[in-house]
Amino acid sequence: GLAFLTRLRQQAGEDCPPVVMITGYGSEAIAVKALKNGAVDYLVKGQATADELRQAVGSAIANTQLRQKLQASEQRFQTSVEN
């Protein structure tokens, strides 16, 4: 999973979709590495409920949409300042 996440971030760059890592191993070290490598959340199989998964995915999508809106707003502001 970590290797895949690293390759995905390298290939997609700024356009990388949000990633929720789901693993069978609940290691804090792996969770930290996943989050540092760009995962937006980290869940452990057998411990996470369907509601937690739904919430993690929903939050990832909502945060991505907010970031996109913020970026568009910043670009409009920069354009207005330049004009």
C-alpha cells in the first residue's frame, strides 16, 4: 500500500485523488508513513466500521472539493490583483 501510494503521488502530482488507506495491520508507524505520503485517512480492517469508512471517504471528498474551491478563489484573487 505504501509503495502504491508513493507511485500514485509521483505520477499524479498535484492532481492526485484523495486516498483512504485500509490495512490489515494496525501499526502506528505505517499509519504515520501513509499520512506523510499523502493518505487522508488510515483505517484498520476488522476495527473500522462501515460508518467509519463512509465518513472517511465522505470527508476525503469534501476536503478535496473545498481545496479545489479555495485554489480557484485564490487564482481569481491573484488575477484581480494583477489587473
